[in-house]
Amino acid sequence: MQYLTFSSRIEAKQYLRTCLRPGARVIYRQEKKDLNGQFVGERIIAVARLSGKKEFALIRGVRLNYYFIGSSSLAAAIQVEELIEEQ
């Protein structure tokens, strides 16, 4: 797991474009907005095949703070994400 804080939404988006492995496919993306329609977070799940095995990336952004969770098991990545949400 990796944790990063960005200085702007643009910087976060640029990093997201470069951090996903070539050939990774986004299978889920959800943006969260507040009552005023302002961006407050996002959740991205991507999958890539490495050496014939699936590798998942779960990216959770809360404002400008991002958690990057990598795992060969999507269920395990979701469990780690749930631990983060409890804090």
C-alpha cells in the first residue's frame, strides 16, 4: 500500500495516468461529490495481467489524499480499504 498527498486535483489526475501499469484496465470508477457538487473523493479499481495472473489496483482518493492498494486478490484489497475507512 502507498499513501500520497497531492497539491491539486490536476496533479492527482496526472499521477493516476502514469501509475497504472501499461495494459491495466479500469473496471470500476466512482467519483464522490458533496451537496454543492464539489469533488470530495474517488474510488478506482483496475486489473492487469502479469505473468498470466491477475493483479488488482484499488485506488481510494479522499480530497487530495490517495491510497494505492495492490493485490492479487480483489477481496483482500477491499479488506484493506475497509480498514482505511474505519480510521
